[in-house]
Amino acid sequence: MTLRIVIADREATTRLALRMLLNEEPGLLVVGEAGDGQELLESVQETHPDLVLLDWDLPGPPIEVLLSDLQALDGQPAVIVLGARQELRNHTLAAGADGFVHQGHPPSHLLAAIRDIDVGQLP
């Protein structure tokens, strides 16, 4: 099974780096990108990903609103939040995210978090 991913990050260079990293991994495919909350919701509705990588500081609505909006969609994708402060982890998970990865950790942490997503629960 190929895990379809949308990357939502405010920085185009970060989106490019993540796309390159993820597309090199077997079973992972980046199907969309977004630089703000509105683009994220549009991309998810167009591409129907299994997973969203969501920058904590994505411009637009607060992350709690974005998580709620994503949860309300048909075929709700799993969401891993990428944040610069570890103390955001519990808040993010309580708001409905499926995972949290500190942006300062090596790429292997992100790949492990992606692999930990329960694909059996995905549509």
C-alpha cells in the first residue's frame, strides 16, 4: 500500500526538502502541498491523502481549527504535526493530531512517526 501524503508548511524550501525525503521512501508518495490553511483544505479535498504533515505555525486558522476541519472531511486523513517546541506535543495530541515530531529531530524520527501511523485504519 502506498501512503498518500500532503505537506503543509509555511516555507517552500521545507516543503521541497520533505517532498524529496518522502518520495525517496518506498510506500510513500507526496500528492500535494500547501503554504497556508486554505491551501491545505483545498489540497486535501482534491487529493484525498492518507496523511497530512502539518506545520504548527502554518499561516491561517489556529491549528485546533485546522485539525477540526480535517477531522470533519470525508476520508479523514491522519495528521502528524511538525513543531519547533517539544512542549506543544501534548496540546497537539489533545487537539486531535495523530502524532507530533519536533522539527529539530533528524529525518529518521519523522519517517518513524509516519511508519507508526496505523494504515489499517486508513480508507
